Amino acid sequence: MAFKLTDEHITQHARDGFTVFRQIVPTSLIADMRREVEAALPQVREKFGPQRQRFSASEEFGMNLKPFNDLNELPGLVDAARQMLSDDHRFTFSCILVNPVIRPYCTQWHRDSGHITSQPGFTGELAEEWANRILWPQYINQYNCPLYADGATWFVPGSQCRMTDTPGEIAAANAHADLFPEGIENRVTGVELERIDYNYTANMPGAVQLFMEPGDFAVYRPHGWHIGNYVHYTNRATLHGWPRSDEEAQWNSDFQKRLAAASEMATATATA
Ligand SMILES: O=C(O)CCC(=O)C(=O)O
Ligand SMILES: [Fe+2]
């Protein structure tokens, strides 16, 4: 059955900050992409180590990039993005998220916008502009497209529209320092580490796990609270990229420049 975008996708994405287009990617394309990833992974792990969490698909690893480019042009997907986001939205492929092979691993709970909102120049008009942009569902989106069944990503619904964190969110995210002291991976077994990762992940108030099958395609807003919690005993190869309009790309680059200038001024004033 061909995928059809519904009002529920649009509502869920606007309200919760994510939605999943179920079974939108054809099996032939998944098979082609799996073949390329499986051939590249031994070289990737040789180069970056066995716990590596992501890599950029590249001819360096002998990969044929055509199926990945075809995904970005897939008519059903392009139509769905246009209906949900805007006529100008296009997909850009960034990298592939992969499972570690020695032991489990989880990222910290984070907002990808942390490097923006923590800058000294992020005040006044710039902070207001940002607060306004995050209210609009068409801005600041990412996609995850799994080639194997994938339950690694968790998200806090609604957090994408907030500039402030609740005390519970801050406590749950900051528990990372206590739960993962230096060298913990040498002191606990793999199964114990998996439990610690899981408890840290599931302890975030309101967090939901995105279960996805090959063929599914998630669009989510990565300035909302999210995490990747990975196990080492099942394959993960999840394409990661952005749906973005030219207008957003231009705004983003312009915003970063203005923020850098404001931060430089704030730092100069503080040290004067
Ligand atoms: O693994 C995921 O799905 C999310 C990863 C992530 O959020 C990150 O690396 O910034
Ligand atoms: Fe992230």
C-alpha cells in the first residue's frame, strides 16, 4: 500500500516534534543501501574503531552513493515533506548512525541546539528570534531512516517548542556524570552497562522511544530533548539528514553569523 500523509502526521509533528512516515521507502532501495553499508562497515571500523557511532557515506569506503541520493529524491517522500513542511523543502543526507560492536553505548540526553543557546551572545533579539522560529514546525528538522529495525532514538514530545527545561529534565540529563564515571566500561559487564544505559535513557520525564522498521522514515526536531541508546548485538544503520528549505538554510547561516558577532562582543565586554 502506498504511503499517504495524514492530518495525524502533521498534527503529531507540530505538537510532539516528531512523526514517522511508515513503510515509505521501497524494499529495493533498502536492499541497495544495505549492500553499500555492509561493504563499507569493516573499513569504517578499521579506521575509526569498533565503538564508532556514525560515519559519512563516501567513495573513500568504495561506496556507490546513488541509492542514498535516490532516497532524497524519492517522489512519495518529497511529496510528504512538501505537504508537511513547505514546497521548498529538500532532503540533504548527512551521515549513517551505526551500532557499536564491543559493548552498548548511549549518547547524553541533549538538544542539538546546545551549541547555539549556550553562546554568550544568545540574548535579547537573537534569543527572541530563536524562540519564535522553534514554534514553527517547518524549521529545524532532521530525519532518521533505518535500514534495520531500530529502537535507539528517544524523544521528549513537546520539548521542541520550549526554550526552558524542567528541573526533572535537567536532573535526568545531568545524571550522566554520576552514572558513567571514567572507565565504567571496564568495571561492569556488557549486560550491566546496557541496563545502566537503559535506566538513564528511560528516566527522562515524558520520554518516548521511536520504534522503527526498515522502510520507516522519521522527521523530528532535534532542538527538542533526544538521545541515541545503542546496543552492540544487533545491526543498526540509520541514515541521518535534514529536510530544509533554501530560506531556512539562508536564515540559519545568517543567524549563526550574527550570533558569532554578538558573542564576540559579549566576550570582549566581559573581559574589558
Ligand atoms: O542515534 C540517534 O538516533 C540520535 C543521535 C544523536 O542525537 C546525535 O548523535 O546527536
Ligand atoms: Fe542529537
